[in-house]
Amino acid sequence: MTGVVPSQDSFGTLKDGTKVSRFSFTNKNNVTVRVINYGATITDVLLPDKKGTVEDISLGFDSVQEYESQHSYIGAALGRVTERIKCAKFEIDGVEYKVSANDNNIHQVHGGTSGFDTKMFTASINGDTVVMKYVSPDGEEGFPGEVTTEFTFRLTEENELILGYTATTTKPTPVNLSNHVYFNLAGHGAGNVGDHILTVNSCRHIPLDKEYIPLGDGTISDVKGTPFDLTTPTQLRERMKDVLVSNYVFEGHGKKKHVAKLELPSTGRTVDCFTTEPCMETYFSCAMGTMKGKNGATYGAYENGGLCLIPMQYTSAVNMPNFPNMILQPGQTYTQTTSYKFGF
């Protein structure tokens, strides 16, 4: 697949004066993607509709200061551990580690109080790829080991945004990297998220309790006969209030597979999600507070937010005996690839 060579410009400065860079891709089909090195954040995805009208379909903010002050995860990198760690603690080789409890002072979510979404990445252009690196110090947010991460971004002429992730560590530590981009295929501020149609290519999911923690020691259930069954195209409005957060399980960890398709028939726009990860979370903005977004748009919960397709490892696997291990060992390299292929 032919890649698009990105350009670089400024996206302003953080409160402490740190300069932030923006990287832009535009392909021959008038698809544009922009990312910044604060939080390795996807700020814009501009996509034509079936009539050729271009809209920005990703939620975001106009300035880096807004990304810094909102701490909303919108479009940002997630790490060290995507989703929750039950009771904000875990054991490795008999040693208990307590990490920052930023979820109701009980659990940890998305890497802690200052997760990767708040970090400055060093960034460069390597051919058709933007490469962003962050070194997480030993002890950051309570995690053991110095972890060196690399996030890559590439847009092809075939309208596929490819996200690559790698990590190495100096000590055994949990690693589960991803990105929290929000989509609204009518345009980022259009609302009416329930008009979308979603298909998830999995008949298994991880049941969660009211705090979004897996049941027991980690349970996997069949979706048949439940609101979580999205194996056929389903309008979101039918399920949004019943399926607040869901985590689907797929075969073929490490192999690229088609996990989901998001559609908005009125525009002709589609997003197909592919990943090498074993799970994917769907999130329908159920907990999003009211906030001002790009170009004066107002975002909020459910219909006024966006939809997230977040490939990842098994949620809270670090303390779920029934789930595969997510501990990265020294000498190993964590890798995953996720892509979003856009259609119109």
C-alpha cells in the first residue's frame, strides 16, 4: 500500500512553553489526517461523503491548551495500560505494586493520573511515517521498569490510517497500548450518534460490573440473546443505553483481522477497523461531560459525543487469572498494529 508523505507545522505551545508539532497527511482521495506530539493525539480526520463534501469526523479541540486542560483522552494515546486495573494494584513475582487510582480513587483507568495522553512525545518523519517516542520512567504512576515506547502513524492512498505500537522494558511490567479516537461520521459536532450502524465480528465478550471491571477472575460470555450482540449490522440508538462499555474477544492474537465496521448510510461514510490485538472495546460516550470542541461544537454524552473502537489486550488482565498475561518482560518487544480504513 502506497503511503502519503506527511508535512509538519506548529500546533502552539503548552502552558509551560513547550512547543507542540502537528503532522498532516492528505491523500489523492482528499482524506486528511492530522496528529500532534502532545499525547500522540489524532486531532483531525477529514473525509468526503458520497457527494464529495468533506467533513472532519473525529472529535477534538482547536488548540493544544484545550487538550492539556480538558484531559478528556479524546484522540490520544493510552498507556501504560489501556482501560482499568482493578483496585489499582497487581502482583508480579510475588511483589505487589500499587498504581495511581484515578477512577473514583479505587481503580486505575488509561494509565493513571498522568497517562500517556498527557505526555510530550519526541516526533519525526521517516518517509511516509510519523514516528513518536516516549520513555516512561521506572516508577511512573507506580509501574515498575523504564518502558520505551514508539507510536507510528501512516496514511495510505487506499484511505487506511495505520497505527503501530512497540514497547520494551527494563523490568517486568504490564503494557497495553492503544488510542482513544472518537468518530462521528456525520461530522464531529453533528450529534445524533445513534444514527450510526455498527457491526462487530465477534460472538464473545467480557461481562463487566457497574465499575467496568470484569466479573470474578475474568469471564468470557456468548453475546447471543444479549444487547451486546452486534454480529449483524445494528443501529446504535437501539443499544447505546444498554451497552455503555463493552469488550469483545477475537481469535488470532498477533494476526491482522477485521473486527468492526461503522457506517452512516446518509453520508456513505464507513470505517472498517482491523487489528492484531485479541480484544476491542466499544464506547458510546456514556460518561462524556459537556464540553466545547472544535469550531464551537458542543460535545456530550451518548447522542452528542462520538463512538470509539479501541483495540487492546484483555481488560484488567494483570489481575484476572483467567485472562492471558499482559506482562512484558525485559528482552521482549510488545507490538501491535491497528488500522482504520475509511470509505465513502
